[in-house]
Amino acid sequence: MPSSAHPRGQAIADAAARVIPGGVNSSTRYIGAPYSFASAEGAYVVDADGNRYLDYHAAFGAILLGHNAAVVNDAVRATIGGIDLVGLGVTEGEVALAERVVEIIPSAESMIATMSGSEAVAQAIRLARGVTGRDLVVKFQGGFHGWSDAVARNVISAPDKAYGSDPLSSGILPQALDSTLIAEFNDLDSVTALFDQYPDRVAAVIMEPIPHNVGALLPTTEFVSGLRKLTEVNDALLIFDEVITGLRHSLGGYQEVIGITPDLTTFGKGLANGYASGGVAGRRDLMEHFNGRTGDVLLAGTFNGNPIGCAAALATIGYLQEHPDFYERTFALGDRMRTGLTEIVTELDIEATALGFGGVFVLYFTKPPILGYRDLMRNNDEAYVAFHRGMTERGFLMLPMALKRNHISGAHTAEDVDRTLDAARDVLVELRA
Ligand code: PLP
């Protein structure tokens, strides 16, 4: 169990507070204790005070194969000293990455590379508006698609704000907020109603195929196929934001799992196993609007398609292509975790539900059914946060914030899962007391 004292972490946090607003470089990195992480290997991270944690946070899901995966690091090392950045033309690495994405992702006929998921989503939404000439975008309450103005609203909302206007930030133009409409996940009628209310104005529906930003709401096939038809009939685009689900749940993304092909797909996070990367892929006729000579939608970014991100992404995809057992292993471990958690909460008579898909798991503190955001408003957030905090204090890193998901990477083992379940039992017994 890690020490509760963090003298070195405290010193770093104090220094950070003097020069970085809030002491962290992303609002959701605040963990409520002076943790500063210094190294990482496989399924483990080590803090500045030498405490070792089994990592389920996985950099919000950017770590897929495990920390410092040798195959990825080797590919990155091989680019250093070769090409850094020229900013003209295209490199072989960019072409190879686009070719690979086109090969594995059902919706991908061509691809652009970005530096992050937020950039990918911002580009996809601008493309949707540019192509259709329409102004509105539909997103779901609970879905998160990065920090860009177009989508920065209604993720985890208080009950009085859910489905209303709940911007993630001040400083967003009201016109941008008003141009994003909010629907309920797994409720096709809520989307149909918006198409009816705003005829010929919806450019796109954007969705996380599994909204992992509120844990793991599992989509019904009828819902997603209904969205596919609804968007087609209304000449709007369907965008799958696969920043978390892409590669993690299947080489071809969740679209391959559910067998429904969107018009555009966005990537980020696990694409390059911890190195900065992202992208948009989709139908060629749509993507051609990004063509700098003949198209009408600006594609810009000094670091787009940078050699390190491309090399890391290619190595990550290459590894998964050569090791399809990655999916068998992470899915089996995910099932072992969910089954174990279900047994524990049943035995302890705690109102909680283990859900997830593949290697992603959550323990909601509410009863089923859990299909949409409305169901999540019943979640006991206090218990959820206390559970994650208790686990982290015992050396199992889980972000102590409501509805945050946990990730099993390619480096976790069955023994890790069993140790986690033992600790979970202790934490839950304490919580029940
Ligand atoms: N889309 C989804 C589904 C995400 O979960 C995130 C980040 O959490 C983003 C987009 C934004 O990605 P990034 O943080 O790389 O900008």
C-alpha cells in the first residue's frame, strides 16, 4: 500500500501551484492529493515518492498496450535524428499511417492526421458544417468530445442543468453553444424530435459509440442503426467519436463491433499509445473538402502528421495487427473484473452495477437499467468517488471523480485483476460501514 505522505509530491505540487494555474495542465488532472508521477512501465506507474500503483487511469485511455511499450518506443527512437519537422509536402510516415487506417477502419476511405482528439473533432465538425451548409450539430448529454467550442457543453451535468444549457467553460460564444443540440443516449425519439424541430438545419450527429466519458453506457443496435437511417434520410452526417473506443475495443473501432458505418470517425488517445496523435477519417467525397487545392474546408496545423505521432501510431496499430490476442486477453480480464465486482457487491448487498466493454470497466452505484444519462442521475456519485479514492490509496490508480472509467491495458494480468478485486472488497466493506 502506498505511503499516505508525499513529501516530494507535495514539493512538486507547491512549485506547480506557483507557476501553473491550479497546479495542473488540464482541469481534470486534479486528483485532490499531492501525487506527482515520475515513471511508468507496463501496467504500473510510480510516483515521485517511490510509491507504485497499478494503473487503471491509463492517461484517460491514451495508454492501450501498456506504458512505455517497447515496440512503440523503438519506433519513436528510430525517427529521432532522422526527420524532425519540415512543414512542406508529406512524409512516408504520414502516408503509411493513412494507408493503415484506411485498411482497418470500415468508414475510412482517406484520413487526415491531427495532434489530439479535440483537434480531430473540431475539424470533423467544421467539415460537417462546410459540406452540408448547415449550422446545427446534435450531441448527447454525457458525451465528451474535447475542448473545442462546438462541443464543450453538457457532459456531466447537475440534474437542473442536464439537457439544458451547461457549458464546460465561460468564454464560449452563445451562438456556438446554441448551435449544439442535446439529445438522450439510447433514445432515438429524442434525436428525431430535434430533426423535426429544426428541419434542414442539422449538419451532423456526433456520438461516442460507447459514452465512456460517463463510464460505459452500452448502445443498443437499434439505437445506432436508427441514427444511421435518421441521418441518411435527413442528409446529415453521422460522426463516431472513437477517440476512446478506436483500437481499444477492436482494430476497426466500435463501428466494426456493432457493424454500422458512420460517415466520419475521429481518433486520438490510444492511437499512438501515449504519444500525441489524432485524426479524422471518412468517406472520400466528404474528406475531399479538406483538399487544399480543390476543397473549401481549411486543414491546418504545424504539427499535423508529425513524425513521432505517426511512428507511434503505426507501431501501435502494427502491434495490434500482429497480436490479435490483445483483444482476447483484455476482454477476458474485463469480464473477470466485472464478474468479480458483481459477486462482491451482491455478497455485500451494495446497490451497485459493474458495467463496461472489453477492458473498460466501471462500478456504478445504482441499479440497472443503465442505458442513458437519465439513469446515471440516480448514481451515488459520493460512493463512486469514495470507491475510486479508496482504491487509489491502496495502490490501484483510479481517478476520484464521478463517472470516470477504468482501463485494462495489454500489460495487465489476471493476477493484477485478482489483487484489484481483493482491494475492492476491502474498500467496499469500509464504504458500507
Ligand atoms: N473525444 C473523446 C471521446 C474524448 O474522450 C476526448 C478526451 O477525453 C476527446 C475527444 C478530446 O481528446 P484530446 O484530449 O486528445 O484533445
